[in-house]
Amino acid sequence: MLQRLAAEATDDSFRVAIAAGLASVPVSLLLSWDSLPGEGTATGPEFDGLALLVAGVLVGVYYHGRSTPTKRAGLWTGLTGGLAALVVFGWPALTALASAAPDRTGVVLVLAVVTAVLGVGLSVGVTVVAALGTDWFLERVDPKRRRVPADGRSERSRWWFAVVGYAVLAPIWLAILLWPAAVGFGLSFASAVGLFVCSIAAFVGLFLDTTAPKSPAGWQPTWWLYVGIPPAIAGVVALASTLRNGGYPAGDGLFGFYAALAAVAVVYAANRRRHGGRLVDPK
């Protein structure tokens, strides 16, 4: 494994991945700086992984469709970007090591090494997942993949069941949550949990169903329109609640997402039924 890493370190195909990781280091340090000792914090160091997440997404976009494995590219982005995690967690460890009693130096040193390894490992995990997820997303929405040749094999999507189920149940659950006093705490709590779980399943199902491979003669839904409306509405509602000094903008935005997803689910189910009830040929 070490020999492979040594060979890849000088491989030109990984230059962008390594550069993306190194570019994320100063941003990660800036975002995590307030948690370092001496800044008035009592909770210990906290590493902000936003820059690593963005770097992983960009690496996934760059290496999509290339011969270089996206997973390895994401690994190198995490290894180099993880230098920021070494600083964030290593600096307090060195401070503790310098002030530790002689009989506790070994324990502090072991904890420092474990913390450093975990920090870099989590950094690698974030960038690999982000890069692979981005690569999968771009492959999923690729028009060439979604258009099945006349003699090709179509994909039978069954994710529309989750979309239709949410279209039926979401209005009921939303009504219960809007008037909780009329139904009691138990039913309101069950509705909130059911709405949250089913909204995730419906949103994922909506994306997977709209991007399922289909024949050129079949219905070709505009996936980004159906999938993009609910989060867009959620953002607008949260922003409006913030501007009006609402008590809980995030909660208002979540309700906007639930309602918009329910409306989109109804429209999508109706359009799907109107176009024959399927996205692909029955062959």
C-alpha cells in the first residue's frame, strides 16, 4: 500500500486531487481557528470540514469520466487536506504534552497520535464519499445513460411507489402537524416522524425515478425541475421567515419543503400516469 501511495504521489493524474486538498487547508484552518486554544473556547478543538467537502465535490466533477479512479483521487484530496486536521487537533495535543506530568506523557502522546490518525481518516472519508457521490450523480443524470438504445435493456424503476405514497400521506400528516391540539401529542409526534422519513424516501425516489433509463420514444421528465423545486421552496420560505424575524426559520423551511414535495409528487404522479404509467419500455 505504501509503495502504491509513493507511486501515486508523483503521478501527474493525481495533481489536481492533491492541489485541491492543499488548497482546502488554509480555508479549513480559517474556519476552525476560533476553536483552537487561546481563543476563549472551553469545548476543545473543532474541525470544520466544509472546505474538504467542497474539495471532494470538485474532485468528483473533475475526475468524472476520466481513466483515473475517482476513489483514489478523493483519497489523495483527503490525505493532503487532512493536514489541516493535524494542525487543529495536533496543536492542543502538543500543548497538553508540554504541560503534562512525566508519568502521563506516554498516555498523552498515545492520545495525540490516535487523534491525529482519526482526524486524517475522517478527512479522507469525507473527500472520498463526496467525490464518489458526485461522480455517481453525474453518471446518473448523464443524458447518454438515460437514453436506452432501441435494442438495449431498459431499467424497471419502482421508486415511483414512494413518490405516490408520499403524495397520499403527506397532506394528512401536514394537517395533523398544523393542528396538533385537535389530535394530541402522540399522533402529532408519529406524524412528524412519518413525514420526515417518508419525505426522504420520496425525494430520493423522485430523483431515481426521473433519471431512470428510458427509450427515446418514452416520456422524458425534466429531472432537475421536479427535484429542484422542493429545496428551492424551502430556501425561499426560510429566507422569508428570517427577514420577518420568524422564531424558527429552519423549521419553516422544512415545512415548506414538505409541502412543496407533496405538490410536486402529486404533479409527477399525474404526469407519469398520463404518459402511460411508466418511464421505460416493458421489454
